Amino acid sequence: MQSRPVLPVLAVATTLVFWASAFVAIRHLADDFSAGPLTLARIGVAAVALTFLALRHGLPRPSRRQWVSIVVIGILWFSIYHLALNQGEVWVDAGTAAMLLQVSPVLVAVLAVSFLGERFTAPLVIGLLVAFAGVALIGLSGNGDSDVDSGKMLLGALLCVVSAVTYSVSLVLQKPLLTDLSAVHVTWLACIVGSLTCLPFAPSLVAEAADAPVSSVLWLVYLGVFPTAVAFTTYAYALRHMTASSLGITTYLVPPLTIVMALVFLGETPPPVAYVGGVLALVGVAIARRSPAQRTAAAAATEPAPA
């Protein structure tokens, strides 16, 4: 009975680790692949990887209304989101990009209240504020050395915010789909839509892949299989079992993870105050995930049983 909630938690943990690694991989690949070809390769690899798993579950049969949502998600989340993020990370470092995307839990919570009938709870609001303070502290700590001029850095930051908006809208659109469709099918179909919209970048992808070192091509495959095919599917699975607002706020864990990975793989060293922000983000997520129902159950467990 107690093992059932473990799977969504593991799904969230898997997603966050792979998504954090994606910021680092995108930053690393910026020297070899431009934004469009990188997006097509990532989503295309994910679509192929998911095909075998999706077909094992049978062919999905979305309704016409569900198809509309899937197409919109494919365009927004699997195309525009990645195009904006890939280009944005040309001009801002991985940790800063991850931090900027953390405006999305605020947008998700507002959209979920407006369109999914969810409500703001006290733990959610308090956790949101604490976690956002941590993320803001990371941002104010600076983003390391950079040769990029301030104008391009601002444009890169704005592109990351565009990614946050498209992610937020897509998450809210995806929630109702998961009532009738599996997480694998929704992710697979959205990947296919995203790949189709990015097909104009195919000639550039072929040319850039031919010039790229083998290590970068392997990183590209990793990006498509794990942070995309696996992580987007596990995130959709978690969304099926959690509210959109509660799940959205867990992404506050991504910046601290990204900072550590960027330090290890890219040599980007944030100032010490950024780590304080990471701790605040963790505390905020813990508060937000503690629902009123959990507190009531915990209180009931400590009360003596009636005689």
C-alpha cells in the first residue's frame, strides 16, 4: 500500500537529474551545433527511441480534441521551447539558464488554478516564495566569466523566459490528456509533432554532424534518449499522479543540480552565495510538497486512538 507513491517520486527524481544534465549538454554542444539542428536531432532521436516502447503499448487513439492539445504541445514544448533554450544557452551559462526557467512554477500554478481547477494551498504558496527566493539568490550571485556582450546576454535570458512560458502552457495542456492516454504515448506523439516542425533544419543538421567530433554526436544521442525520451516520459507519468502546480515547483531542484554538473563538466564555478540559494530552493520544494492532507494524516498518527 505504501509503495504506490514511490513511483511518482522516483519519476520526478529521474526527470530532474536528466533535465539538469541537459542544460550542461546543450551548453557543451553549442560550439558544434546551432539551435535549429540541435533541436531536430534531440527530438528526432527521442521520437525514434520512444517508438519501440510506445508500440508495445498498442497504437494510441486520441480524440480530435486530444490531437489538438498534442499538436500544440509538440509545437510549443518540443519545438519552440528547445529552439529558444538552445539559442539562449549560446549567450548565457547553464546555471543561469536553469535559474531563468524557474519562473515556470509560478506560471504553472496560476494556469492550473485558472484551467485545471486546482487551488493555492498555504504550503504551496510558502514553498513557492522560499524556493523562488533561493533561485533569485542564485541569479543575483552572477553567472561567471563571459565574453558575451550585455545585449546578447539579455537576449539569451529573454529566450530562456520564452522557454519557461511554453513549458508552463504545455504542462497544463498535458495534464488532462493523461487521464485517457499513457505518458509514453503522449510524449511520443508530441515528439513526432516537434520533429516534423523542425524538419527544415535537416540539411544544416547533416552538415554540422559531419563536421562535429564523435564525442559531440554521442552527447547528442544522450540528449535525445535520456533528458528527452526518458525524462519527458517520466515527467508525464508523475504529472498523471500529482497536481500540475505541485509537480511544477519540483523543478526548483534543477538549478542546484545544474550548477554542480556545470562545475564538473564545464568548469563553470558559481560564487559561494549560489550554494545558499540552492539550499533555499531545496527547502522551498520540501515545504511545497507537504500538502494539508499530509499534515492532517501526520497529526492523526500522533493522536491516541479512541477507546
